Amino acid sequence: MGRLPRPTLPATLLVLVLALVLAGCSSGAQDAADPDPTQTRSGSAVDRGDGPLPDGGTPGDPVAVRAGRALLDWSPVPGPVEATVVRNSTWTLTADEAGSSWRLEGPGPDLGGEAGARERISDARLDQDWAVVVLQDTREQRAGRAVVTELATGDQFTLDGSSEVPTTNGGSWALGQGQLAHATVSDRAYCLAVVDLPSGSATPGWCAPPRHGFNGVRITPSGLSLMTFDDSRPSCRTVARVVGSETVSFPAVSRCSSWEGLLLEDGEVWSEIPREKRIEEALLRARVGDDHYDLGPGTSGTLTWCAGAAYFVRDPQRTGDPARLLRWDPERGLDVVHESPSARGFLTAPRCGGDTLTVTVFDEAGDEQVSARLD
């Protein structure tokens, strides 16, 4: 999240991570001719207009959608750009650039904390009701811990390696719908745990098969999803819904090439990697009922759910283009909601605080951190 250090998996799964990373290492040149950045790479672009979405296509021939333009009302976030900030309408959670301290400011007493001597903040999450700060062992030998704060009361509790369902070293975290998902180890298997935050009770769920792992855990009102991977080279990756102790692959996702996904009320939105040697370049796809859509190029690892819609970053597609943040809403279609000030900029993955979206922009015209309230 932001510029914080990335969480790591346990050492026993390091080979899986290396396989995944090596599959994406390349110094190949960018395509000579890039498409219009508001269009998709394949199919015929279809104007969304101001009405309902056009009829979609099939999984093998999705209808391409041209993005509209609906820039949000962005305002600067106070403080240093290097800090990682997540905001909602009343609270602000800030982790400093070094990952050594955090503070939570809002209508109640300010709260905060310091990382321990062998810790660094690896994740900071916020929604309308809860704040979560994850601290990882810098030597990658001890289980991480998460400080959970209920915003309404200021009450806190901690999850760590001694919890009823223990945390582990590294792994993916997700917050939403009164739940906190994290990785755990059970009988030497790498598993997903889900904590019911109001009660504090945790439930061990799906466990990855031997020589498999998972990442990219996401929570929306429609359920929990993640990306599984194996130790093949390149790794075979599958985006799936978690149902109890089972996973169900997204029905239209291409075999072995997906990266991350979100569940909709009657569908999904996900990213796929068309070229394994350019693993940062993704194509976004969506299903709404029986209709399938091509949302065009995006940046892998940036797909985020916030206030009823999916958001993702699109890096510049041709010389002179800015970086863009796009919103996919099955009711409103596809829109550009933010652009970098110049063509020499890039955006971090957006950070959702429940009803507010925050993004950091690194640009030759000046770095900035901005947020926007969502309707």
C-alpha cells in the first residue's frame, strides 16, 4: 500500500514468490504503436454514453468499452507526500515513510503507535468503522501483528502469532464488510483466516494445496476473492471466489494468466496478463450477468474496490499521455476520474477509506497526495 514495504510470504513459500517474480522480469522495449489510452486494445470501442451499458459480448469476444471522462473533486492531503495516508470523511490514518510510526486522527482522541525494534509497518487500512495497522518483522522470522481500532469507541485489540487463529510472516491483508482477512499457517499448510471484527472471533478457511500460495485478497459486499498461484515457471495464476473452505474460479477468466479480481453483485471484474515478460501490463475484463466487457489496459496490482465501484490505474499508453485513474461501475460504465499533471508521472494504487479515495502522484510537475469523497 503506497510506498510502504511490501508484505512478504513465509520462507517456506519463497520459491513460489520467486517463480512468480521471475516470470515477469524483462527489459523488452515498449510497443512502437500504442492505442488511444481511452480505448481498449482489442475489439471495437463502444461509446458508453450516459445511459445503461451496451449489450456485452461473450467470454471469448467481450465488447470493448471506451472510457468517458468524469474527474472527481480532488483535494490535497496535508503532510509529506512520502507518508502513506488513508482517509474517510472523518478519520485519517497516516504511516510515516520509514514505516516506523502511525497516527489515527479524527473526531475522537488521536491515537497512534510505534513499530518495535524489529518491526516495520507494511500495511495501513481504513474503512468507515475500523482502522488496521500491520507490522512485520524486518528479519522475516516472527509472525506479524495487526493493531485493530474500532473508530466509534477507540477500543483496540491486537492480532499476532499467539492469537486463536495466528498471523504469520507476511501475506496479503484485506479489510471490508466488518471482516479482516489475513494469511495463517495450519498443519504446515498456507491458509486464509477471516476475523469477524465486531466479535473478534477468527475462522480458518481455505488452505492452498501443496506448492501453491495466494495473494491479492479482496473484500467487496459480494464476497471475498484472491489470486492463487503455483510454483510453475511461469506461475499458473487463477483468480477465484472464496466460499468457506473452497475456492471457485471466476467463470470467464483466462487460464493461468489472471492477476487480481473483485466480486460484483452479479459478476466480476479482474485483470489478466497478456505477456508474461511484461507482468506489470494488464488487461481489465468485467462480467455483468451474461454480458462480458473489455475495459482496456491497466496496471497490475492496482485494482481496488471503493464505495460501490472498482478503480484501477492505467499507465501512459503513448508518448505525451498522462497516467490515469479509472472507475468501473456496472451502472455508470467506465470513466477516467483522475489524471497526472504531466506526461512524466505515475500513480500509486488507490487507497480506499470507505467513502473516500486517496492516491499518490509522483510527477515531474510536482509530487502530490490527493483525496476525493465518493457519492
